[in-house]
Amino acid sequence: MSIVVTGATGHLGRLVVTHLLADGVPADSIVAAGRRTETLADLAERGVRVATLDYGQPETSAAALEGAETVLLVSGSEVGQRVDQHRAVIEAAKAAGVRRLVYTSAPKADTSPLVLAPEHKATEEILRASGLTFTILRNGWYTENYVGDVQRAAETGEIVGAYGDGRVASAPRDDFAAAAAVVLRTEGHDDAVYELSGDEAWGFDELAAAASEVLGRPVTYRTVSSEQRAADLAAAGLDEGTVGFVVALEENTRDGLLAETPGDLSRLIGRPTTPLVDALRSALAQA
Ligand SMILES: NC(=O)c1ccc[n+]([C@@H]2O[C@H](COP(=O)([O-])OP(=O)(O)OC[C@H]3O[C@@H](n4cnc5c(N)ncnc54)[C@H](OP(=O)(O)O)[C@@H]3O)[C@@H](O)[C@H]2O)c1
């Protein structure tokens, strides 16, 4: 019986495998699954089993999930294709007799107007209808999402966006991964839905202050209208689709859709979530 982690070639999946190992789960009962399995050689050297699993090729899911007791389905990154891809993995898990499937979703995916919510909502519905026992990890925003803003601020002294007075309860990927590992290796999470976020929501003035501290130079936050932001991004060379997506996300942030702090994440990991400054410092060191 094993724990399969899909998307193990990505940032979050790899961190989940690392946490499972650090938590004492035997390496040979962990399967790190993904497309680019050559990037998993170091985990294989530690005794972790490695399997090819491409969400777009159901036969790979069937093979990778054979004998699995618990599966973490890390939501894919190919926006627009994810519902069909996730459905294929869920169906393969059902056919393989998996006991519980854990899925990484988005904040309040079932009701949120967040631009990214519909594919997560659809996946949650497929999972509920599958009859599998599930756990839904509604992951909030990664602090790492702002590393690019901070790197630009190192040059410009500014963080710019259509975020207005919006606040973000972010946490680093490692905190979300630690929570996923707990949920995978312990009981008591059947059919549970967790709203995972950082303990404290910060505003963009605070992000600028954190950037100042980490960079050792003054940084300020400048909010702009959605129209101005769209024009600036287009002038910087982004295509129309990307501009629309970025501006919609910034508007969602302005509207407080990423700001809730129910405390599920710190409760699961048994410690406070990593503060903004610490998470930024560590992410910049690795960037
Ligand atoms: N909460 C947030 O702030 C936030 C931000 C960004 C993304 N996300 C979501 O959280 C997920 C994990 O985040 P991350 O930071 O680990 O992202 P990431 O580093 O981009 O990793 C994405 C993982 O999904 C895998 N994947 C994508 N399409 C696949 C397919 N068709 N078949 C098999 N594997 C596929 C990738 O495999 P390859 O290595 O083969 O490409 C990779 O392992 C993302 O995929 C996305 O759904 C959340």
C-alpha cells in the first residue's frame, strides 16, 4: 500500500514528498509520479518509487496508481485542460481501488468568483460524484507568487498593481506541502474540506515594506486602475489573454478573495504559518 504524489516534478509535489520522508514515512511506500521523471532521480536514490503519470494519458494513471492507498492529485498547470485531465486521474483512482484521493483546490472554489475557481469547482464536483473518499485542500496564495514583484522592485523601487487596498493571506509553498503531508499520512480527514491560508493577511504597503527589508532599499506600493494596469502590461509585451488574466487576478485580490484567515493551515501543521518577510527572504535566496 502506498501514497502516490502526482505533479512530483513540480515545486509543491516535490516538497510534499520531502515532507513525507522527513515525517518518517518509509521511502518505499511513497510514489513520486509525474511526466519528467528524470528530474526525480534524487528521490529515487533515497528509495522513493518513481512512476510516469501524465494527466493527459489515462493509461499512465492506471499504471501509476495500481496498489495505491492514498493519492495526492496536484492540480495541473495547463489552464483550460484541467477538468478533463483531473477527471481522468480520478476515474483511474476509482478503478484502481484507491481508498482516498486528496486534491489541491482553490479558496472557496465552490462559491468564489476567483478567475481560477471554475476548474477547481468542476474537479471538486467530479471527485464528490466519484464515490471516492476525498480530502480537499483549498490552497490559498503562495507567497512565492510575489517574488517577481520583489525582484522588479529591486530595480524600480516600486511594487505596482491594480490591487487597491486588497489583502492576501499568503503562505509559502512549503507550509501548504507540510499540510498535505499531514493529511496524506494521518487519518481523520475523510471527506474533509480545508481552507488553507497564511495566519495573517497583509496589504501591498506591507509587501513593499517586507521587500524593503529583504532588499535593503526603499520600496513603495503604487496602485493603479485596472485600465491603466492593462495598458501597462500590454505595453510591456504581454498578449491580450495574459493581460486579461493578470488584471482579473489583481481585481480578485483587490476584492478580498485571497484574504481569509480561517486558521486551517496552522492547525494542520501544528505551528504558525511562515511570516511574509521570512518566506520572501527564503524564496529570493532560491530564485
Ligand atoms: N496557490 C497558488 O498560489 C498557486 C500558484 C500557482 C499554481 N497553483 C496550482 O498548484 C499546482 C502546484 O503548484 P506548483 O507550484 O507545484 O506548480 P508547478 O511547479 O508548475 O508544478 C505543476 C506540476 O503539475 C504537473 N503537471 C501539469 N500538467 C500535467 C499533466 N498534463 N500531466 C502530469 N503532470 C502535469 C507538472 O508536471 P511537469 O513537471 O511535467 O510540467 C508539475 O509537476 C499548480 O499546478 C497549479 O494548479 C497554485
